[in-house]
Amino acid sequence: MTPGAPRGQPARGTRIARTKDAEMEKPSWLRRIGWLVLIYAAGVITVGVAAVLIRMLMSAAGMTVPH
């Protein structure tokens, strides 16, 4: 370990430090948008499933809307 470097981290300018910097690049905008869409879709599906389950429970309990 080089003097002056934080504990457990390689000194700046070393090959290990450059490799870690390259690995920590920001993900592409397409990947970020993909995650956003995936999380949004999962949330919508979860709310939909919860609504259907509540509706089924209410129907089973006799709580129906008159026609």
C-alpha cells in the first residue's frame, strides 16, 4: 500500500486504481431507461394483481355491485 492512500484502496495512478475506475463507469442511458421501464411495469402489474385479489375477496364475501 502506498503512503497517503486511504486504507483498503490502491493509490491513484496505479494499474489497480485505473481498472476500478473503468469498472465503475456509468451505465448507458439505454440501460437506465430499460431499468426504469422494468420497474414501472413491475409496479403496475403488482397493483393490478392486488386489485384483482381484493375484488375476488369482496365478491366471495358477497360485496358485489348491483347491476
